Amino acid sequence: MGDFSIHEQPLPYADRLDTRTSADIDLVVIHCTELPDLAEARRYGEQVLYDSGTGNSGHYYIDRDGRTVRYVPDTRIAHHVRGYNARAIGIELVNTGRYPHWLAADHQAMDETYTDAQLDALRALLVYLKAEHPTLTNIAGHEDLDTQSVPASDNPHVQVRRKRDPGPRFPWPEVLAGCPLARLPE
């Protein structure tokens, strides 16, 4: 895995998230932060949104330079994708996506390309996760699992996808080549 390493930076509420066993994990979900940088993603992750004192966050974040940080232990259930959290590990790639007008009808392009360093780190992380969790078999994009459309923020007569990440610039064939996981059917 070369220079691959994981920097531990647990969220303040990580110990309040529900627990699970390694055997419960069979899915990785790829996200993009849709924020300008890792510091802003951290701020969003630290926001408490639920009565449990927790918020929304992936488990791992990969910055544009390939630096990989873990905000939530694998055996804690992070809130990152509706309906799949109990079985999934969330990986967030720092990328602007549709920021800052996520749901505006005229702002749905996701133009930022993922960096080679991010993709190298992602592939190394996927190999690491498969070794750590033998039951891990599948991978999906957030957009594959959350297909809900909502009224556009700037025009309620237009419907836009609630989630589009990792988006059209994510190179699925490149990531899946040699990947120990199978993509869930779209």
C-alpha cells in the first residue's frame, strides 16, 4: 500500500454512535463532501443534528492530496446514507460537487475532477477495509442508493436529485479495476 496511512481524528460524538460488529459490514458507500475543503467537511461532521447528540458524517475522508482521516470507527454506525448505515462504511472524497447551491436547478453540474492522489488512497483504503472486514463484499455510490428527487431550491417546479455523489466525474472503471469489492447494481 506504499505510503498509505490512516490519521485518527474521531468526531467528538463518535462514542455516542450505535455499535455494530465487523461481521455486520458488507458495503462501502462512496460520497463526495460537496464542500470546499476538509476543514469545512469536519465542521459539518461535528454538527449535532439528532437527540442522541450525533450528526451526519462518513467514517473516512480522503483529501485532495490523498491524506486519509478516520472520523468514526468502523464498528460505529455513522449517519451517511439513508437506509444503509447499519451495514455500510462511508468514504467521503473532498470535492466541491454542487457547492454551495446543492439543490439549485441551474447548479447541478459537478465539474471538479478527483485527484490521482485521492484515487490512489481510495484504492488502498478499499484493500485495507476488505482485509479488516472479510464480510465486506459490495461498493456503491451515494447516488446509487439515495435516488430521491426534491424540488429545486431556486425553482420549486423543477425536480433535482437530492444526492448526486460521487457524481459524473468519479471514475468507476478505474476504481473497480483490481478492487476486491463488487459494485451494487445501479
